[in-house]
Amino acid sequence: MTTYGLIVIGSGPAGVAAAASYLEADGEGPVLLLTADEHPPYERPPLSKESLRGGEPELTPNASADGLDGVEIRLGTTVDAVDLDARAVRAGGEEIPFASLVLAPGAHPRVLDGVDADAEVRVLRTYADLERLAESAGHARTALVVGSGFIGCEAAVSLALRGLDVTVVSSEATPQADRLGERAGALVEDLLVGHGITLRGGVQISGIRAPRTVHLDDGTTLEPDLVLLAVGVEPSTSWLEGSGLQLHEGRVVVDEHLRAEDGVFAAGDAARTHNATAGRPIPVEHWFDAETMGSVAGAGAAGQDATWDSVPGFWSQIGEHWLKYAAWGDGHDELEAVERPGGLTVWYGREGTLVGVLTYNADDDYERGEQLVAQAAPFAAGPRGDQPEGEGEEDEEG
Ligand SMILES: Cc1cc2nc3c(=O)[nH]c(=O)nc-3n(C[C@H](O)[C@H](O)[C@H](O)COP(=O)(O)OP(=O)(O)OC[C@H]3O[C@@H](n4cnc5c(N)ncnc54)[C@H](O)[C@@H]3O)c2cc1C
């Protein structure tokens, strides 16, 4: 039986980057990537954006997977268990031994209580989900999106751009105001309303009866042609319970080297990773951070000393509008919104330290803010316009 130098579980950005960086660091082969997904590695962000806006859904290949020459990739293969003592994973009755392991199983959409098992509700995580959603959208005139997080908002606008009459229902009175503050929430609301979307905030779904009768807790009943549930995700790690790995809120606990234990790493949405710059665990669900973590994990598996120390963040595209966010993302106790010409910047602070920035048409603030957050600058440095330490010093010295 072959013992693989590295087994990677998951073909999302974390898994692909892990395999690529392992090869780049001359890790010992052979390398095996196991993934439950039926499709070769692809980009998830377009699924709620350009790929949903019309025409046939398109798969955007993950270009980083081009560098995986020589990696054995098994699609449509779900790993059921990992045996740390035997140093083997089990998939479909087969025990596959490894020297090193990177766990990158990501996350899957959360479901709501009170939804009939045979209700026609769509979710959006995989390319197969997009195909089902686009097929339903092709026959629909009205759509109800449940949830006003970024994926819900992006998908709602994409469905509106396809010509559907879209309503967004959310327990939040203003989209994302709890997480990003009232001013940012008002901006997101404007972007949705500007695309003709009806917002019903401050209501909960009390039940969805098959096929698509949606009951709200304010007594309203809606009968849309299409229902998309976008109420967040949960780590895909139930199969790791009892493995001996430490899980926190479903995420595999790893240090700043992405290491869970000797030769075992985890990265991406399924990892609870200690960020070296923040000095604490920073759970994130962002594409580029999953990639960065994957690279660190792959390098670590190959024996190199890499660390996750960057400020996490993401860009969200709502229609043609871009929101950019760089933040530790684990809470703030003050914020300041600064209006920009045709744009907005919101600065976030905690205990007097700058912990995040959100921008809309204010790229300078975004770039400055990202560096100030990494430097743990005082909160006031953001709104005041301070430059990050080290910026411009070379110029001054000539
Ligand atoms: C529609 C959509 C839009 C998004 N847009 C953005 C965006 O604009 N910007 C941004 O920063 N982030 C965005 N994200 C979030 C981003 O895609 C995720 O943070 C990222 O994909 C996480 O990467 P990952 O590798 O950890 O996990 P995933 O991408 O979830 O990949 C996990 C992989 O593991 C596999 N797997 C799971 N369990 C098993 C198992 N037991 N055995 C074998 N394989 C398994 C899965 O099949 C999958 O291949 C978006 C997400 C979605 C769904």
C-alpha cells in the first residue's frame, strides 16, 4: 500500500494552495488530494456574482491548481475518518496512509429549523449548487433570499440583474449592521434597494412548507418561485469528532504554523488559526485567507517554518459596487464612519486600537487601513489620516 508523503483533504483554495506550496517546498511525494467535490478545483467567489447573473452558469477554474502536476486528485471522494495513531485516512472503506496531512474541508451552508425536508430551497456553496439555483432561476419570476450577509446580498443583486423580482428577508433590521455598524449597513441597504430589491428586515423565518411557502414571524406568508437560503455556514468537520483533534466551535484548532499536531495541519474555513500578528485565534471565512493559510500549512508539512500573520479580509461585489474589508473581524467597541467623495470608509477600534477598516470607493483608506491594523495603530490614526509606520521614510531619506 502506498504511503503518501502528503494527503490533502479538500479542493477549495486552502487545499489547492497547500498542495502547491508543499510541491514548491520540495516536500516528499507522492501527494494525494481527496475531495468530495465532483468538479476540478474552481473559484467560489464568482458563484454569487458574475456566474449567477445570466446565461448558462460558468465554472471559473482555480488557476492555482495548474501547478499541481503530479498530484493525484480524486474527485467525488468523501473522507469519513482520520486515524491519527495509524496515520491513515479512511475514504469509502479504503485506508490510505500518510506521512503528513492537511485538513481543508471548508464549510457548508447552515440550514434553518422549521424547513420541510422536501421544501424546494436552494443554497449556494458549490458549483453544483449554482447549477441548481440557475436552473430554478430560469423558470422563476420572483425570488426570496433569506439572509443579508455578503453572499445573500451578492446573490440577491445577481438574481435581480437576471430580471427576477427579489425580496431579501433578514433578522437584522439593516443588513449587516450588527457586524459592520449602522452606516455600513445603510450603504449595503442602498445598494440592494438601488437594484430594485425589496428588503424585509427584522423578521425571522418561522417555517418553510413544501414546496415554497415561507412563513415569517410577523404573520406574513410569501409564495416565491425561488427560495435561496443564505444564513451562514458551518465547518465541515463532524467526521473529525472523536479523532483526537481539538475542535473549537467545529473548527480544528491550529497554531500560527497551521499545525494541529506533528505532521497534521488544518487551513481555511475549517481551521481556528492563531494569527501571529493579532496574537490570538482569528476564525475567518475568506478566499484569500484560506489560500494564505493553505500555503503556510503546505510549507509546514514540507518542513519549512511558515507563519500566518497577515490581516484577513475580503472584497465583496454587490452588482458593480465593491466593498473592501480588512479586519481581525472578532469585534469592535467603537467605530467612525467617514464620508468620501462618492464613497465611504468605516474605521473600527477595540480598546483604543485600530482593528479594522471597511471601504467603498476609497482604496487609499483600504490600503492604509490594512497596514495600520497590522501595526496595531491607535484607533484615531485611521480617521485622522495617519500614514503607516515606515511609509515614505525611504523617500525622506532620499
Ligand atoms: C458563493 C460564495 C461567494 C464567496 N465570495 C467570496 C468573496 O467574494 N471573497 C471572499 O474572500 N470569500 C468569498 N467566499 C468565501 C470563500 O469562498 C471561502 O472562504 C473559501 O472557499 C474557503 O476555502 P476552504 O478551502 O477553507 O474551503 P472550501 O472552499 O469550502 O473547500 C472545502 C473543500 O473540502 C471538500 N470536503 C469537505 N469535506 C470533505 C470530506 N469529508 N472529504 C473530502 N472532501 C471534503 C469540499 O468538497 C471542498 O472541495 C464565498 C463563498 C461562496 C460560497
